Amino acid sequence: YPDGLLKEDGVFINGMREGAWEEFNTDGSWQRGNYKHNVREGEWRHYNKSGKLLKFVRYNSKGEEVEFWNSGIR
């Protein structure tokens, strides 16, 4: 981000996101999951700035959301 905070952390292969990634939001919340050929895949977990699990979203191999769970925590 312009203020120097980390926006995302992961590996690019041939210009595409691959493997485990963490993505950080300006409000301190963040999410963790996997990419395959630049497409979200599998389970992505979303956390608040205190590290409490907020929700998870599961994606199929096409990057389509197939399951969602929300903890109700903010």
C-alpha cells in the first residue's frame, strides 16, 4: 500500500499467483488461501485484525465459490 503496509504475500510463477497467499486489508483484517494459475482455489480463511476467524469461503478449481461460512464476529 502507499503507506508502506504489506498488501499481499505469495509467489508469482510466469506472472500468475501460485500456491499459498496472504492478502491484507487496510483495516487490519486479512485472508489466507491458495491460488492455482491465478485463480483462487480450495479454502480461504478470513480473519479480523485480532486474528479471530471471521469466515471461510471454499472455491472450486474454476475459482467459483461453492461454500461459505460466517462466524458472526466482526
